[in-house]
Amino acid sequence: MKEELIEVYGAREHNLKNIDVNIPRNQLVVITGLSGSGKSSLAFDTIYAEGQRRYIETFSAYARQFLGGLERPDVDKIEGLSPVIAIEQKTTSKSPRSTVGTITEIYDFLRLLYARVGTAYSMATGEKMVSYSDEQIVEQIISSFAAKKINILAPLVRSRKGHYRELFEQIAKKGFVKVRTDGEIVDITKGMKLDRYKTHDIEVVVDRIKVDVNNTKRLSQSVTTALDQGDKVLMIIEEGNKDVRYFSRNLMCPSTGISYPTPEPNNFSFNSPKGACPTCNGLGEVHEVLLERIIPDPKLSINQGGIEPHGKPKNNWVFKQLSNIALHFEFSLDDPIEKIPSEAMQVILNGGKASFQVFEKAAKVSKRVSYDFEGVANFIEGVYNQKESSISLKR
């Protein structure tokens, strides 16, 4: 078989000297050479420019007026050329979330594709998620429950603890008279409340109706009310039957009623905080303070500069706090750090606060001393996180 080629004849763009070149199609081809040898002139200013010009020429005259005219590159002939795509050559800042897709911006189109064309499945049953308009819900109810008496319910609480006295009062003020609590339909009474230490499911009974073509208007109004009260979800229960049928304006599992919002491109973004690991914030790496960097030589005392970030003693708030910690745990700032009690070192490194009485023998009086120390390790982490945040904002 004859090899397919992109054949370039007489390329003279910029510093190209009337060159001819054959480039194989459907392969990864790299153009190398010294700086200024004409690599970009051949790839972008000749091959890409001509491919783009030919593609735009296929548009109507009306469309071309908005795109502007493209000049033909200085070349005798190019054969075997097809519509082209060029990725912008630019310097990007390094980010742990960066991939080839994000840097080239192809990932933006993939996110849009998944959000608009992707199919959602229930995490509980694996069934395909469905969503309906209000009119479709009414049609489904009429076809599935024709000539049957049904309860239309709006879910308000799902598997949460509480007595919900205020919720029942709010429901009653809206004009509803019945609720379904933990699977049982009951009348709302004054002062009604549930066991606050147990988990409950609560649905308000919006309407009890016999499905009939003559009741379509009332059914439609009840469906709209139930969807508004139940955050775009409603439940249908047939009289004398405990099986529940769910309907939702959002994506919904038809069996369990789990409802998801409609996917948006941001749901597929690496930078979205939703679902990110709370420890590493989705970066896959964690920065920790090393004790050996804070205290490189435990034989030194605090007054000898044994705590590296704070150095030698100064007349400042930090060393005042360290002095009060030493009073509380009965050690001296001149003691080697390795001799300081472990409880005191926990406070010095990780922070703590306390208030205590100290008796001064010289004055023969006692005074109250307190400390509220952030901790050396926490201070370093705070400075690092603030620095990272400012860098991210600049990016």
C-alpha cells in the first residue's frame, strides 16, 4: 500500500529556504533542529496555516466575514492536507492538579461532554437514573395508578434524629393535616413530636386522591405542590399497599428514590472541593512539620536557641508564653530540651492553654498566671498554608 503523506513543496515562510518535505500521516512526527532553524515556521506558519485556511474556505461567505481573511502561506504546493488543530504553545504555572488535558484545555470540553451526554446510574442499585417534568410525572401516575386511590407525599426528613416539634407546627400552618412518620400516616396534633434519640423519616401528605381522567387538574396541582415541598421529589403510595414509587424533577433512582442534581461541568472539575480528600484537599500529598527541623539538637536548652524557628531568647510575647509554660510544668528554660517533661513539649509543639496559681516566695503572695500558646508546629503550618493560599490566588 502506498504510504499516505503530507507533501510540502517550496516552503519559504520566514527563514525557510525553499524546502521540500514529506511527512507521514497518522503517525506521531517530531520536528527537531537548532533554535531559529524554522521548526515553528514549518509546523505552524506553513502546514497549520494552510490547513486552517482551506477549512475556513469551506464556510459560507456570510460566516467567513466574521472570521476574517487568512493569507496563504509562502509555499508552492501542499498535498494530503486535512483540517488541522493546533495546541497553543504557552508557559504554564506548575500545579499538582495539572494534566495534559487541563493544560491544553481539552479537559474543559470533556467536562462539558460528560455533563451533557453522560448517563447517570444509581450508586445504590446500579439502575439508570431518570428525571421527569411535572407533566410527565402526571402522565406516569395516570398510566400506573388508573382508577386507584393514592397518597401523594413530599419527603421532608430522611433518616435524621430529632423530635421535629417545630417542623410539625410549620406543616400545620401551611394547611396540611396529615404526615407519614416512619412508614405510618397519622394526623398532625398540637404539640406533636417524636423521639429525639431515634432516626426518623417524615413525609407530608399533600393529597389523597383517586386517579381519574376527571381529576387531572387536581392531580397536577397536587404534584406541583408536592415537588415544591419535597425539594423536587415526591412519593406515591397506593391505598392498602406499602410499596413506594418515587418521582423527581432531578435525576433519580426509580427504586430507592435517591435524587441527584443534574450534572454540571463543575462536577467533573479537578478543582472542585466536592468529594476531595479532607486531608490532602485532593492534591495527593501532605506537608508535615518535621520535629528534627524544629529541634535539631535536643541537648540544647530553649535559652540556647534549641527551638530553631524562634532562636535565642527575645523580649517578646512568644518567650513570655514559654516562660509561663515552664512555670506550669516546673522546668527551666535553661534545661536541655530532652529533659523537658513530655506534657510540656506537647504544649510547646502543638499548643495549649491553662490558668494556674504561682506562689512568689520573695513577696509571699500568690498570683494567677496563664498562657494561650498556638504551638510551634501549628504556627509553621499556618504560615505555610497562608503562603500557599496567596500563591493560588495569584495563579
